[in-house]
Amino acid sequence: MRNFSLLLLLSACGPPTSQTDGPIATDLGEDLSVALQDLATADADVIMFSRSGVFNVIDSITRADGGPPESSHATAQFDDGLDAGACTITRVGACEIRLCPAVGVNADSGVITVGGGAQPATLSYAGGNYSFASFAGLNWPVGGAIPVSATGATVPAWSVTLHMPDTATMTAPPASTTTVSRGSDLAFAWTGGTQLVAVVVASFDNTAPAITCRFPAGAGSGTVPASVLAVLPTGSGYMTANVVDHQVVTVGGWNIAAVAAVPALDALGTHYTVNVTIN
């Protein structure tokens, strides 16, 4: 779902646009390896893990005339990549650079229940995948508490309470932007929003690393450093933004990203997603 690029920006593990877009390769080339090593030996933290999950609660809003109908969704996936190898997250300030080997088995965390909405949601595991919940209209109100709990199975039981954020309007870079330079800092700006504004800058090449940066919404701006952008390959890519409550639950060796999110909007009131050339 490239039109709502939540997963990288929000996840503990997974490619930048979808859990099912394909594996992220580990053969990265000398230049990228050197760049990551430089970051790791400077001001970055490096975290490795093999078992990860992503739970998303999404209010897909629009404020554009004739835009798509508003809707809400809840999704979950748990990747048991123990045999495939560890994922690596390199943290640099507010940003994360994520690399993973081949995707592992989608594991069972039992029945997941989601409250706090106009209608409750239940996600069940069957046939190697989780069901998803979908609602016409916005199911979870802005600022409302969203209790989430999983009964546990291969992935142990876990619980978390999220809060649905309010959206922001992105003012920079403009949606007319056509290029991103790896040699220069990339400054974002916005108005409104609550909790965190999460921006993604990524290549359409799924063998490339994924960059997500999360900034306090109240700051109104945030910058992706050139040192982070340098790990991206040249070529076609995109940048996008969402407003999120992002929490990480660690249980029984599993690293689970739990996220409540709404899309950040452009000046026309649609989801801020810009296709660019990375050079």
C-alpha cells in the first residue's frame, strides 16, 4: 500500500511500504556498508533482533473535495525471522535506518482485541496470516484511548494502550518537489498535529535500506541529516508523512511496534506522498 506508507515509518521490522512487498537484501555493496559503519561508530545506536511484529490502527482521513471515502483499519503481522537472520536498526538522532534479511514465518500471537472505537475490532490468526478489521468512516476518535491486547501463542501475550493522533498539514518540502539530494539535509515542516510526525524517505528498490524519522508534532519541523540520506541508492523513490502514536512492546524475545496513525496531508487535503528522484 504505497498510498499509505505506514509500515517502515512505523514498524519494528519490515520493508518501507508493506510487510509483503518482499525481502530486504543483505548484500548492500561497499559504499552502503561503509556509510552504516561510519554512522554506527559516530552517534548512532545499533540494535539487532530476529523476531518482530507490527500492529497498526489507522484512520484514513481526507480533507480534499472528491477524495477517497474516509475509513479505518486494524492490521497485525509477526515475523519469526530467527532462521533468516537478525534485522538491524541503526538509530541516528530522531531517525532509524533499517535493514532486514529475508522475511521469516508469519507467527501467531493469539486473538488480538482492539477497543476504544465506535465498533470493537478482533483480529484472528488462521492459515499463516492475520485477518484485518476494516470500517467505513473513522472508527477511532482523535485523542481517544485504544486498548490493544493479544492472548498469546507463539508470540507471547502482550498489551498496550495507544491514542489516535490528530493530523498535520505538511508545508515543506512542497508536494511539487521532484528530487532529493543525498548530499544535503532534508528539512520538513508542518502545521498542526499531535504526538509524532513520522516521515519516510525511501527508494522503490526493496533491496535498499529504509529510513524513518519521528519528530515531536509540536516542533513544527524536523530534518533528515545528509549522513542518513547517504545510505539510500540513487534512482526513483518517494517521501511521505504520517502522524503517529508509536510504541514498542518487548516480550519473550519479540520486538513489537504498536502504532496508531493518520496520514499527514498536503495543501490539497490528501495524503502527503511525493515521488522523487534520489541523487
